[in-house]
Amino acid sequence: MVSAQQQAGESHYVYVVDDDRDVRRSLSFMLAASETRSHPFGSGMDFLDAVPDLSPGCVLLDLRMPQMDGFQVMAELARRDVDWPIIVMTGHGEVPVAVRAMKQGAVDFIEKPFSEEALLGCLNNAFNLLGEREATSRRRRAARERVDQLTARETEVLEGLLAGESNKQLAKRLGISLRTVEMHRGNMMDRLEVANLAEALTLAIEAGLTPATTGQAA
């Protein structure tokens, strides 16, 4: 059978987080048979401790675990800004619990016991989503690196433009001449290597730049 990662064109891991050793063993065999790499964890805390050293992957997460349940694991991943796709594993008839998990960020759920076909279908979708998220993350990092090259004044100009200020409004708020604003704006465009303002603003948004507060602008 074609593996989930082969279908998605990726080679990431599946991280299985479940306190039941038999479930972990069964999933490891199932995933290995489909040539999908996996790594088991017996508790949410063990998984979270390992996260900084793990490659991006998809998470198969049991919700019913002692000490730290699946919801707490999801909350901690969100706090750390780890956005790996999570598929929650639930018991039969626990649809309301699964819905709660998806509202908290899970991308799918699967009811135990499940077939290999059902599991690989969920993972295929999750790996596709992981690829999209990684691409977005790479764009954001690249944009941030470019914006970080700006001087403090050029950043202020870009923040003002992001807020919709004109050159004249920027000059008044920053207490500099219109000509100086134009100079900084030109330097900012050159440093970002963009052809027009639309490209500069798109880059600023991808970098997570915050628009200037313009309450005092004319």
C-alpha cells in the first residue's frame, strides 16, 4: 500500500501520543507496514519535552490520558506556536469530544478502532496540510529577515504606510520633512528589493509587522 507520506510527496514523521502501550505498538506496526515513519510517546509530557528536537510532522493524539490529556497537549503546542497538524483519536461515540478538539485546532479525528485505510486517508490530508503550513512558515521567515534589514526610521515609514498614511501624514507624525520621508521610503523600497508599494505592504504583512498607531496623524 502507498504510504501517507508518499501520497503527500513528503517524508515527515507521525508522532503517536497515547498512554496505551498496545495502541502505540499496533499503530507502529500499521504505519511501518505502509512505510510511514512514526515515533511513539507514552504521555503528553514526554512528547512535549521532545518537541524542540523533533522534525515537523503530524500528530496522532489520544484525548483520554492521565496527568496531561490531549486537550492540554494541544493548548501547550498552541502556546509554543507549534502548528503541526493534529489528528485526535477518540473512543466510539465521542463525537462531541472530537468536535471540541477540532475547535481547539485539531484538523481531523478518527474513532478507535480504525482501519489502516481510514488512518492513512487522514494522514494523507494532514501531510498535505503540513506541507502548506511549512511553506507559509518559510515565507514568513524570509519576509521577516528582509524587513529586519530596515533601519528604525525605514521601519517606521513602512508601519505608517501599512496603516494607510500618506507621505504628508508620515512627515507630520514623525516630525520630519516630506523630503526626508520620501528619502526613507525610497531607501526602504530598495532595501526590501520590491518594485512597488503593494509588494512592500504584502511583505510587511507576511513578516507580521504591526501598522502604526495614527490617531494623531493629520
